[in-house]
Amino acid sequence: MSSNNNFKESPNHFMVLDAISRGIKKMEDIAKVTKLSKDEVELIINDLQTQKLIIKQTKKGFFGNKKIEVYATDTGFKILESKKQELVNKSKYLQQLYETGNRGQMQSYMNDNRMWMPMMLFSGLINAVMFTSMMSFMGMSMNPSENVQVRHKQ
């Protein structure tokens, strides 16, 4: 699905890493909070493990069942924090464009950063209500992954 060099351009990888960094350890729970499919979460977790951003631990559950839990590594935390800081700056700039009413510049910036909107919503880096207002101000409709995150936040 992805490799080392395009991981940094994959918002879904960052949403999964963010969920893990918040202490969500099980694949099913990660899929629930991120609204991604279990198969996609499993692929992403394998990618993150290959890149040493998370570690997988197998624990014995009841009746000898094996449970897999995932934890972020220090490197995983650092990369996540760095990306979040970048996205905080993007959301601040977007908010400035919105407040000045510069529709054209805002639409262009939004289009350039569109793939990151679900991650920004998921991580609370952009307010769902404000995002909805921006989209309607520009006459744009939300894509399904943005819509899922907005509904999840309200």
C-alpha cells in the first residue's frame, strides 16, 4: 500500500499513529476512532511497524487467545508531533484567510492541503464547526472522509 518515502504524505498513517499515541492499543479500536476499515488499519500498522514508529506486542488473553497491542515508539511520537505542528500552522493560516474573507486564496490553499483535512479534524487541529463554515463559505462540499470526521466531532 505505501512505503517509507510516501508515509509522510499519508494522512491515514498519521491518524492511526495519533490514535496509538493517545493510548488506543487494539486494531479494532483504532479502526473505530479513525473511521478507517480494519484491513486498512492493519496495513498501516504493518507499515508503521516496518518503519519502527510503533511496536506490536502479542499478549495472552483469556482462554489462551492472543491479543495484539500496539505502542508508539519515541521516533513515532517525534514524527507525529512534528507533523501536528506543521498542520497547526496550516490551520492557523487557513483561519486567517477565512477571517480576511479571501475566498480565492482560501480555496486554492484548501485544495492544496485537502488530503490533510481529515487528520486535522481527527486530531482537533481544526474546529469541526469552523471547517464546516469554511466549506460553505467557499461553496465546497465535504468529501466522505471529512464528513465522517466532522460528524464524529459534533
